[in-house]
Amino acid sequence: MTRYVGILPCSDCREIRADLTLHRDAENGQPDGYFLQQTHVDAVGGDYTSTFWGEWRLQPAGEALHYRLEGLARPVVLRLEEEGDLLGWVGIREFQGLEAAAYELWRAEPLR
């Protein structure tokens, strides 16, 4: 199990606190589902948390390694960087004109 956390920009709240846990099969190490919580801070009506889960898979692209999350409104592709310590959204610069660095998740200790 590998966990990543980060603060994401939000168009209708102050920020989104994201917490992503990627699970792997204990025997063969293959992807075995994910769990994502996104807390919208200072949203209209107060803070609220959305929870998503689904399947993820490895998606090589040249020399880069990407993770593709299924089960959201649309698939999300994350690029593995910094020797596995960072996940960055792929193609996010085209999304809302925001810088890619605003969409990063950093490795964190798994919750027990």
C-alpha cells in the first residue's frame, strides 16, 4: 500500500485536501484498487468530503511511468516522479489554465 497526500486548487472553495491510497496485491505486487478522499475546505455550506474508489493500472509512456485511476467522473492519469515520492497530474496545464505544480501529491506514511 502506498499513500500520497496534497493540497489541490479549488474553483469554489479555498482548497481541496487530497488523500490517495494505492493498494497492490500482496503476492504479485500488481495494482489492486485505490481509495481517494477529497476534502473541500471552506466550500459554500461548509467543508465536505468526497470519497472515491476504483481500479488503477500502470501505464508506461516512453521512459516515464504513469498511474491511471478509473472510477472517477473521468479517468485521471498521474505521472510518477521524484523516485516515487511525487505524483503529478498529466496534462493539467490545459485544465483551467493552472500550473501543473498545483496538482501534485506527495508520498506519505500509510494510515494504520
